[in-house]
Amino acid sequence: MKLANEDYQRQQLQELLKRIRKKGEVRQIELAEKLGVPQSFISKYETGERKLDILELRQICLALNISLEDFILELEESLHETK
């Protein structure tokens, strides 16, 4: 069974990734270099063309100097704001 609003939740995740990256003034290419992946991976994460697993998200958080816990808390806040 699919969770209600799954597309919306994914969109919030993608927007948060982009917002945190930009807040840290990190370009996609710079983040990609830190992670050892092509820049297209970062673009696809942010547009939803590529799904993240929890370990990839953790690596992104480390590269952006935010804890995974803080990232999840921000995501939860953004999801609860719209209910």
C-alpha cells in the first residue's frame, strides 16, 4: 500500500536537500566532488529522478556539515507545516 502524499513528501525531501546545499553556498559540482559522484547524481537527487537511500543521505549530510538527525528534524518540520 502506498503512503498518502508520498509524491509530496519526496518533493519536500528534494527541496530540503537543495535548500541546505544552497544555504551552505555549495554548488552541485562541489558536492559531487566531495561525494565522488558525477554532478548529474546531485541534480537527479534534487529533481527526484534518482532516489536516495539512507546511507547516501547520510553521506550528503556529512558533506554539507549537517547531522543526519538535524536533516530529518527539518524534514519532519516541513512535512508537519503542511498538514
